[in-house]
Amino acid sequence: MSFEKKIEFRLKIILFLFCCFVLLLIINLSKMMLFSNLNEPEEDTLLERLTKEEKKKTAKLPLNIIKPKEISSITLPRGMIYARNLEKLAFSVKKKILVLDKRKVIEDKGAVAILSEILNTTYEELNKKFHSTNRNWIELVDDLDDEKLLDEIRRRLKKYENAFAFQTKYKRVYPHKNFLSHIIGYVSRDNRGLYGIEAAADDVLSGRNAKNKIFQEPIGILFYDKKILSSFSGSNVVLTIDFNIQQIVEQELDLIQSYYHPKSITCIVMRPKTGEILALANRPDFDPNEVNKITDPEVLRNYAISDWYEPGSTQKIVTAALLVNEDLVDDSKIINCPGRYKIYEHTYHCFNKVTHGDQTFAQVIANSCNIGIIKLVANVPKNLIYKYLLNFGYGITTGLGLIGERAGAVKPPERWSGLSKYSISIGQEITVTALQLINSLMVIPNGGALLQPRLIKEIRDDNNNVVISNDTPIIIRQAISEKTAKRVSRYLMEVIESGGTGQKAKIKGIAVAGKTGTAQTIDQQTGGYSKEDSIASFFGYFPEDKPEYAILVIVNQAGKGASGGLTAAPAFKNIAVRILEYKENYPVSDIKTAKVAPIYENDDYIEINKRENALKNKNTVDIRLDREKNHLMPDLTGKSKRECLNILSEILKEYNINLKIEGAGYLYYQSIKPNNIIKKEQTLILKFRG
Amino acid sequence: MIKGKLFDQIIFMLLIFFFLFGVIMIYSASGYQAYKLHNLYPHYYAVRQLMFGIIGLLIVFFINSINLDGSRDYVKYFVLITLILLIAVLIPGIGNKVSGARRWIKFFAFKIQPSEFAKLAIIMFLANFIDKRRNKMDSFLEGFLPPMIIVGIFMVLIVLEPDFSTAMLIGLIAVIVLFIGGINFKYLVGLFVVGIIFGGFLIIHSPYRINRIKGWVLGETDPLNKGYHITRSKLALATGGFLGKGLTHSEVKIAGLPEAHTDFIFAVLGEEIGFLGAIFIIFFYLLLLYRGLKIARDTQNVYFKFLALGISVMIAVHTFINIAVVSGALPPTGVTLPFLSYGGSSLLVFMASIGILMNISNTIIKGEK
């Protein structure tokens, strides 16, 4: 064979082999890419059968692995939370963590025993820790700065040295502990915001938005924007909270707590004309550094935004604004208070059953005279009252954005009973949260404008340059005219004067305006309004002519004899005096306005009513009798607590019913179903919710 | 010279396509890792590959324009320089150690990998040798032993780095070229037996190779350890499906497949452009192979013939083995995918090879004229 022919022949052999190989390759590739079932093994070989148990454990693993991981918890610290003058409220510190690959140790009981000894725990506890999670890497020591411990591990567990590793992790630190805890909130172990600002501003603080962009749109890696990448680490959030005022409030609440031992206390300080929240505190509270040690979840509750209550007399500010704005009352009008006043078989009293006699409108407000107000609203159409409630921001959340914020309940006028108009005008049958209330009542110092409350002042990047400034007040709507606001403000000043209910809030040399409130609470035992417990509140602002601070103090169930004037007003005064001492001169800022939403005109609220009615179309209720003249249980669904009690009042006595009430708001559950016969000494459970 | 027939246009087009597509794929596959490892700079690997590619293109034009027949005088120097580099890379201080292996020599900002150049050196040496001894190839002493000694020295030096896969690859390319070159078949059988014994010895003495082969056999049963890369790349291919997830939409490169832009770039490619895209890429490789073999067939110059053959075999072996590894048909070895895998030395060698093919093609065109 010649050289050329030999080459030709051998080349063909190689080509043939190549072709076979390529064919097999493509078959294999198509089998894998087009016909593979990700969950089922492709073939059951002997080896695979032998390791079937192992396979079961890891069967899901590959799919989990391709889920994009977050990088925030691995490399980058979370942004800081500051008070308004850049006092650090929350920051992240790097911690060295000792981790252990449990797979390598778990079989060796001796090693686990030695390890538990080194770590100062018991064998059982460590073993439990190993088995409590599916993860292979266990966090052994949270904050490793003890070299001795490491040395000991190295010495005594030399065999397993490979099983140990270090991890750096960022740990969230709240240097002021309970300070502002309900607003700041807390994070999970892997640094995700779970509560408070940590949760509400989680995207900003963790910078996760930017990261997600890269994961969810991997095309961004090819055509990405460098800015997005550089803003990876979390931005810093500056709150509107004034550190010093918050400090004052926290200390004063501690004093009230130790003095009255109430069920809860809430205090909010806001700045009129801007809507900034300067301080907000609740008792009980918690230490966000040690959230895992909390046993009673109630302490986490941010009463200021999550709990609603009947505002009581502070509501008279809204009623007064309505009367003045609609020109239904003038200063010369004399209103007589006979001490008791009967409407539809229901007798209204003034607080402590005082008889006020003849009063001007200013005195009605100053005395917090229920009957005076009731007489004045007698001719006001209920739709008008409803319209003012909406305009003052009742019934919807303030839009602060914190987790757990709720809106109080306001019924549409169609569902009002004959008494509702009067009850609502003195602060019953409606509910609000503390934040809603202070924000609504700030309409008066704001010259009639309802503002959006604000908690975040600015966002700063990791070099602390301001990225977003949130300085412009947002006017939701002009609820009443400026003239009205000024006139009501004048009445509120008289509340503080001697003789008024709020005289304990008087501060020498400073014009203070305010209003007391004492709302009744439901007694869990009797099911009626409690005789002893009440919610004492005081809303006030100062200086009256150029308001800088508005404060709402709410003391829940401070015991017998507590009232807005006696319990909450002094607390207001203490806080106010200390704020004045801290701010020797008042900054006067130029206010710019952002946007104005239209007033709820008649047509609007009629529309709203229609929508509400479509949702909750309920008939009026009375108790019916069957043929044997047994009383039948009415359907109380959607009724307020007070309505229910009014409807049932006679039945309860006659049948000696054992009544139990749970929750607040409107009825959603009754243990005796509608149209069932009511029997003697039956137990009736009523459950209410918002 | 005839206008429009200045050089082999099909091969040149294929080269440009592979080069640019390679840069895009490397960008896609490495962006995430580059971002993490290189100071938040996701272009890192892609830009480097682009720079090497541009240097490579200059080399292509250079080689295309020289008198290639005259280069056979320099083959021995090229082999000698490569040998020196292969020895130099083993010396600590010169050789750059990365994860236990000394494979790179630092050269300013770049690291060159002598074993990549060794492939081309061996091919040139064999082509020259076969040309000179074309009628004595059947003999043991004159045809079989000399190339085997040279190739053996190369392989031993590369195994010492250690880089077992490249050594085996060079051996495989040499054996195929020598087989076509007319070496006696029974010597090759003998060599195969010796090779198996030698290979077995090496595998037993380096446990990581056992693990790799175990991982390949065990496959998915041990996704965290031994078959790690294979499990991930299989998963990538399987999730890619027929049309793929779209260019740059690979998930495996973000979680699970480290260094996705090197030897396993075909997994990312399969995941992103799917079975259809992968078949197209394979088709382009076959087209390149066809052109290379056609050139080898058409040229009358035996040196050129075996140069073209060797280069075609090198590209084919690289491509087939790489795809076989990524799709789990062979145990994992560090074989790059020509033009698409990240790596400057590898890209330069393949581009220079294309330059040689183009040059030979030119001589055929000129000859026709």
C-alpha cells in the first residue's frame, strides 16, 4: 500500500470513529436535555439502588440549589437607623461565628460529648441542636473572640479539625435597648426586617431591591447599570424621631408605669404643620436585642397604631369643629345642662354625673359637657357628621406603612341607630388608634389641614450622603377652614384654664390648648361598660399661636378614679415642660405644601356609603317573639358593642343571661344563633372585631 | 492572488463567530463570579478574553501571511522552547501554583500555560517527522520510537505539574496523528496496554482522580461532593430544555457551578440557548472540522497535510471530550472547549491553529491558480 493510500484509509477509520462519537454525544445530549425527568432517576443502576436512602435525602437538593440565593446575609451589612440628628438607633456589627459540619461529628458520640463539655452544655442539648435542623452546618458559638475555646477544640478534637469553620455574620445591635422599640422593630437571625421600620424599610435597609434585580433579571448581568451594583449595601434610614424628646417620653412613661400600673400607655409627640412624628412610645415594650427571649407577645404590640379604642371626650374637638365650621353655634348661645338627658329611652350623663347648668359653647368644651354637645348636634343631619369624620381621617389608616397599623371603625350613617349620632359626637360608637386620633386632632393646630404623618426623614447611602429627602409635608385635605380651626383652638385653650377639665395641663407662660378624654372600657366580667376602668387620654399642643408640638397621652386602665384630666393631663404637662426646657428657643420653619386632596363633598360620601352598604347590608334589629311568646335571639352581626348591649339590655335581665364579650369593634360571632329560643341562665358569647 | 480569495473565508468567519460568541458566553457565565471575586467588576473575564482574542487575531493575520513551508526549520526550536517552559513551570518561584497544581508562568499581567502550547508544538513536530520519514513509519526504531520518546517527555513533564488530563489529551492527539501517519498498528496496541498500566498506577497514587471517576460513576447520588460539577452541569442542561432559558439567564452559574466560564461553559450554554442552540454550536464545530480535514486532503504538501490533520484532530478531540464531560458521558477532566472556554493560552493556541489552517488553505488556492 502506498503512503497516500494508507493515509487515506486510516483517515477514514478515524473519521468513522469520530462520527460514531459525535452521534453518541448528540443522542446523550438530547436524552438529557429533552427527555430527562428531574425528579425521577434516569436509570436504576445497582449503585443507585444501593444508595437509595442517601438519594431520598438529597432528591430535592439540586432544584433548591438553583434557586438564587440572597447575598445580603452573606457579605453586606444592613443600613443603619438614625434618629433625626443622626443618633444611631440600630446598626450592624461583624461577628465571627464558629460553625460545625455536623455530618462529620454526629456519628462519634465521644466527640460530641467532648464538644458539649468544651461549650459548657450537656450532651443531650447539643444532640438536640444537631437534630433540630436539616442544615448540615450548625452555628456553635455566636460571638467568637475567645481564643482559649478554639485552642481547646483544636487540642481535644484534633481529628475533627476539618469539621469546624468560621463564618462572618452581621449582627443587628440596638444600642438603646427598649428605646423606641415598637418603631424600630427587629430583624430575623438572617437579618431580614420582621417588625417596625426594620420591616417597613427592609428594601432600603438591606438594599435587597438592587440585588433582586440581578437575580430575577439575569440579563442585567450582561446589560447592567453600574449604579445598581454599587448601591448594593443597605442605605441608612433617618427617622423624624427626636432623640431627646423620645428620651423624655420614655422616662415619663416609666414614671406613669410605676405610679399607676396601667394595662398599657401610649404617648405620641408630633410636630404640627409638618406631620413629623417626634416621639412615640408604648408600655409595655421590649428589647429588640433579645426578641427571642420574649415570652408574652403582647409586649410587641404597638398600641399606638394597632389598638383602637373609643376616643371619648377628645372626639368633641371634631364635633366642635363641625358645629363651628357649619356655623351652627355662636359664642353668645347659652346651652343648658340639666345633668341627665334622655333620648330614645337612653339617658346620657356628663362625666361623674355632674350638672353643668347654663353654659356658653366655650364652656361646654371646657367642661367637656356631654349633654351640651348632644343638644347641639340634635339638629345636625347624621350624613354631615359622617362627612366630617371622613374628612378628619377616621375609618382609614394613616398610611404610615408600619406592620400592624389598623384603622378604627366608623359605621356608615345607614347603619347608625337613633342614638349613634349623639354617641359618636361625644366619642362613643366609633374607634380610632392613638396615631389616627392625634393626626386627626392636629387638624386644629394645622389651621384646618389634615396631614400625612411621617416617620422617615431621609434616606442616606452608605457614605451618609442624603439620597432621598422626605422634608415636604403632605396635606391630605383641608378638613375645615382656617378660621374655624383658630376658633376651636381658642376654645381648647379654655379647657386648660382654671375651671376647665384640663387645668392640670396648664404651663406658666406658655399658651397651651388641649382636650381631656375619658372613655369607658368594657368590663370582661359583667359585659357592660366598666364602672372602675377607663381609658384616660389628653391631647394638647403648644404654643397655641404657633404650634410646635402636639402630644397625645393615653393611659389605659389606670385604676379607679383615673380620668383624662387627672391622669393624662399631668403627664402631658410633664412631657411638655421638659420639651420646653430642652428646646430653649423654638425653631420656626417655613412650611411648603405638597399636594391637596379634595374635600369629601356630599356626592363623594354618598358614593362611599353606597359602596359600604353594598358590602354590609343589614336590617335594623328588634327582638321578635315566636308563637309561644318565647323571645328569639336577634341577628346582631355587624352591630357595635353599645348597640348590642342596648338591644339585649332587657333580655339580659329577664333571662339572667351570662354574657361574655371578646374583642372590640363590630360583632362577628354570637354563641346563640339567630332565631333560636333564648333560655334562662344561658351563656351568651359575643365576639367583636374591626 | 485573486480578489476575494485572499484567504479561506469560511474558516475565518467561523473563527470570528466562535471568538465573539465565546466572549458573550464568558461574560454571561462569569459575570456573577467576577462580580464577587474581582472587586465588583463583572466584565473582568470577558474583557481579558477579548484582549487575548484581539492579540490572537493579530497572530492569525501574521501566520496567514508568512511562508509556512519555511517554518519547518523552526519546529525544533519551538519544541525546545516549549520543553524549557514546561520544565520552568515546575520550578517553584517561576511556576504559579493554583490549588495544588503548577501550570502557569506569570508573564506581566497574564499567566501563560505552557502545556497548551505544547499541543501545537507536538503537532508541528509530528507533521515534520512524518513528512521526513514517510516511508519508514512502519519501522519500530525509526518510525515509532522517536516520536514516542518526545511525546513521552512532554507528557511526563505535564503529568508532573500535575495536569493529568492535558497529558492524556496530548497523548491521544499524538496517537491519532501517528496512526493516520502510518505507524504500525501492533505497536499502538502495545502502547495501549502500557498506557493502561501506567494510567492505573497514576490513578492509584492520586486519590483525587479516584474521586473524580467515582463521582462520575456515582453521579447524582452524591450531589454535594464527588460528582458535584457533573450533577450541576447535568441539571443545567436538563433545565435548559429545547430552547433554553435565554442568553444570560443561566441559574447554575449563580448557584452551584463555580468557574462556569472555563471547562463547563457548555453547561451554561446548554442551559441558556437550549438543545437547539447546542446542536447549532456542535454543527459549527463539525463545519470547522470538515474544513480542516478538507484542507488536509487537498494539500499536496505532506508537512501541511499532517499539520492540518493534527490541528483538526486537536479541535475535534477537545470539543468532543469537553461536551462528553459536561453531559456526564466521560469522567470530569480539565479539557477546554475550543474558543468558548475562558483561558488566554488556550484561545491563542486555537487561534494560531486557525491561522495555520488558513495559511495552508491559501497555498491550495494559489496552487489551483
